Amino acid sequence: MKGVVLAGGLGTRLLPLTRVTNKHLLPVFNKPMIFYPIQTLVDAGITEIMIVTGGNNAGDFLRLLGNGEDFGLNQMHYTYQKREGGIADALALARHFVGDDKVVVILGDNFIQGSIRNAVEDFERQPEGAKIFLKEVPNPHEFGVAELKDGKVVNIVEKPKQPVSRLAVIGIYLYDNRVFDICRTLKPSARGELEITDVNNDYIRRGVMTYEILEGWWADCGSFEALMRSNLLVARENGVDL
């Protein structure tokens, strides 16, 4: 199974911090942000990893990560997203890297407590389809929200005004290689991007979507408040009580 870390975008919500570097290279406690999702993949047993990045600081990833020696890897792969096209657009760039394998996709600004290894191993045994991670949150209207029925995901609504649940779809997705065919069929949303929610709903309609409820905390770094929270959570995980 391959791993893909999506670390593109301009990080405009974190200006002026992102005037000097890519958001995913900002520090979170004692490491660059990108280290955490990479480590999540490595801890899950994934050793072939591609970084999808873009903007004016793409070369900084190569200088920082090299061939992945800090993570015990022999090689790190890279590709460049020329435009702001959304998560599904960025994932489509990894098609040739993934080939006929399955893939674990993780957003470069997402942090979790614990391991996804068991879920990855379960998905390796899943004949086809996809698997997503869900987490109960107090502010579901800010995320893609999953509707469950009879133990299955029946729909995902992006940033609903009236959420049907508090289960947010977090930024870790497991797909078979059909995901790239799905990406090619997508049309841009109202904000001009290819949405990962549309990819997930395609799998749901086919009846091949499974899910895991994430244990432990989850955070992302999409805003100053979220960045601060991530720093505090990771610090406490390392025994530093601020």
C-alpha cells in the first residue's frame, strides 16, 4: 500500500505566517508540521510515500525531507500541484505513483493521537472500495459530516447548516486505485475545486465505503486557533504541560 501526503495550497488563512514558507513547514511543538502525518503513515507500516505540494516553497520540502532518512525510509517521492484545485485534484497527481496499489491519503495539516495501523491492515483485507475516519466534534458545521444508518455511511454533506450528526470526516482517507477514475469524472464545486466529499460519496453510492471511529484526539491547522490547539495537544503528548 502506498501513502500520499497532501501539502499544497497557499495557507491564506494563516497569513502573514505563510508569506515566508508553506503552511505545512510551520513548527508544531518541536517539529515541522509535515513530520506528523508522515510519521502516522510510517507507524502504519507504509514505506512508499509521496508528498504533493505546490506554491513558491516546494523546494523547501526536498531540503527538509530529503529521501526520508529521518523516518527510516530509503526514498521519498514528490510531485507538484500547479494550481489551487482542491484535495481530489491534488490526489489525482499521484496516479502513476500509486499504480495498481491501494493508497492511504492524509492531509498534511492533520494530527491524530494514536495509530491507524489496525485500520490500514483491515483495509488491506477489504476487497475493494474505501475507508474513512470519523470523529465526533462540537462544531460539525465546519466539516464534512457523515450520516450513518444501520452501521453504514449513507451520505456525507460538506459544511452543512443543519448537521445530521456530529461525526466529522477527518483528513485521512483509504482508497483502492479506482479513486483516480472517480477523480477524472468530478466537476468543480461552487468554489472551483474538485471536492474529496464527492469522491467519498461516489464510493458510498457504490456500497463499498467502510469507516472507523477515531479514538483519541484529532486536530488540524487550518486556522490560528487550530494551529495553537495542535501545538498544545502535541506538547502534552510529549509530557509538556503548558
